[in-house]
Amino acid sequence: MSLFRQTLLFLSQRKELEEFFKHNPLAQQARSRFVAGDTRAEALEVTRKLNAEGFSVTLDYLGEEVIDPDQAREASEEYAGAVEEAAAAGLNTGISVKLSHLGVRIDEQLAFSNLMNVVERAARVDRFVRVDMEGSDLTDVTLKLVSRVRQSTPNIGTVIQSYLRRSDADIASLNREKIPVRLVKGAYLEPEEIAFQNEEEVVLYYMRLTEALIHSGTRPAFATHDTKLIEFVIDLADIFGLKKTDFEFQMLYGISNELQKNLIADGYRVRVYLPYGDDWYGYFMRRLAERPANLWFLLRHWKK
Ligand code: FDA
């Protein structure tokens, strides 16, 4: 992992810088590329447009690392309310949640109840809940709570990161439990002992994990903008006789728009991950870290 990326991921955890960025007009403008807006209404409006273009959506109410139980309950209500309102409006969207937003740093049981609230209310309107994967200190608890919820409600899945060396074992147990997986490379700062640092290794492991998922029968989601991985998934799905509807691609709002449209035109399913809300700093910094050009663009315009 480059020093540049490490620095930005480190800064993404610094509260001091958060205040500076959040009040900077240029950063606010730049974030609009990646975020639908501050409000649920804005997110539903963008969802409507994406649906009309053939995309399904997963909404993400931005927020993480909550340490106040009321804020965690408020997040749970917002996630559940958003999915209910979207379903009532006939929109094709599920929801992605973060356990650190639902209070797992405060208390595991609190996060479980908050997650259950979202999953049960989403189930009533036939919608799917994806639990995002955060830093590796939350991997075990995320898998544990997802598995616990899955015992009573099937409309839940989670995310596996191909930079983590443990991921093939995790996929094997998720496959046994028939829990749908979204496969990503991984967006956090992780030490060498547990995570590949070299991009080639992350890509090779992603390919190996793709093979494990393609046979899972759980409609896996391949979340990447990396064209060589997308081609690999398409070829492998073809070799094993999967239909285009047996899996989906997922991409982030505002990234690789042409690629997203081309896949839809070729008959593949593409789901757009659509964040909204005013707590956008951590998400925004992870997007900057993924691509140096994003930061250079910001700095170039900063001077003017
Ligand atoms: P890579 O970073 O190699 O990008 C390939 C190409 O995509 C780049 O060359 C560039 O053209 C474009 N691109 C990628 N990122 C860009 C950016 N920020 N700005 C502009 N262009 C960009 N991670 C995690 O740890 N937990 C999670 O739950 C999730 N959830 C998630 C959902 C979805 C739908 C996606 C697409 C991604 C995630 N991620 C995630 C993030 C993931 O781990 C990873 O950091 C990003 O997807 C970037 O990796 P790529 O696979 O796209 O490859």
C-alpha cells in the first residue's frame, strides 16, 4: 500500500481534520460527486433516476464510530425509515448499514437490537439489508451478528474484503449458512500480518474468492470498478454456466459511470451504492485514498 494511501486513511480517522473539511466549501462541492445529498429526500430522488436507467440501488445513511446510544438508535430509525419510504414509493433499493453506526462500539447487544429493527422492518417490505464490513477489529463481531440475525430473517448479507488473509475461511462459513456476500478489495488501513499490502496479491485473492462465491447459489455481489476483475467474473460465470441474473455487480455512486452503463447495456445487473447524510468525512476520505487524482484535483482548485 502506498504511503499516500496510508496517510489519507490515517487522516480519515482524525476528528480535527473532519471539522476543517466539513466547513470547507470546496470539499463540500467535491463530496457531491460521491454523495447523493444531505437528506433522505435527495437520496430517494437520485434513486428514482438510477432506477429509471436500469440500476438497482443500495442506500447508505452516512455515519460511523458512534459512541452515543441515542445517536445509534436514531441511525437505526433512519435506515429503517428510508427503506420503508423507498419501498412505499416503489423504488428498487435495499440498504447498507454499518455496525459502528448502530452502536457496536458501545455495546454489542445494542447494535444487535438496532440491526434487528432495520432487518425486520426491511423484511416486511421485502427489502434486503447488507452489513458493510469495517476495520478488522470489527470483522468477528460483524460476522457473528449477521449470522445471529440470519437465523430468524433471511434478508441479510454482509461483505468480505479480499485484502484480509482470513477471507477464504470466512466465505466458506458464510456459504454454509447461505448468507449472501458482497466481495470487495477493502478500504481500511490494516497491518501486514493480517492483510495483503500489495495490490497484485489483493487482486489474485479476489479472483480466488470469486471462485468460491460463484458456486454459492446465494446471488453473490462483486463490488469493484476494476475492469480486469469484472472481466474475470464475467468469464468465470460463463464457464460455470451462470445466468447474468445469478449474480450482480455493485459500484459506488459517482465512480466509473460509463462502465456501469456499459454493463447494464450488456444485460448484467448493476447495483449502485448510494450514500446520503451530512456525516460524509470518513467515506469521502476513503474515496480520496483510493485514487490520488481525486486529491490532486481538490488541491489544484484549492489554490484558485
Ligand atoms: P481500484 O481501486 O483498483 O479501482 C479500479 C478503478 O476504479 C480505478 O482505476 C479508477 O478508475 C476507479 N476508481 C476506484 N476508486 C475510485 C475513486 N475513489 N475515485 C475515482 N475513481 C475510482 N470496502 C470495505 O472495506 N467495506 C465495504 O463494506 C465496502 N463496500 C463497498 C461497496 C461497493 C458497492 C463498492 C464498489 C466498494 C465497497 N468498498 C468497501 C470499497 C472497496 O473495498 C474498494 O476500496 C473500492 O471499491 C476501490 O477498489 P476497486 O475494486 O474499485 O479497485
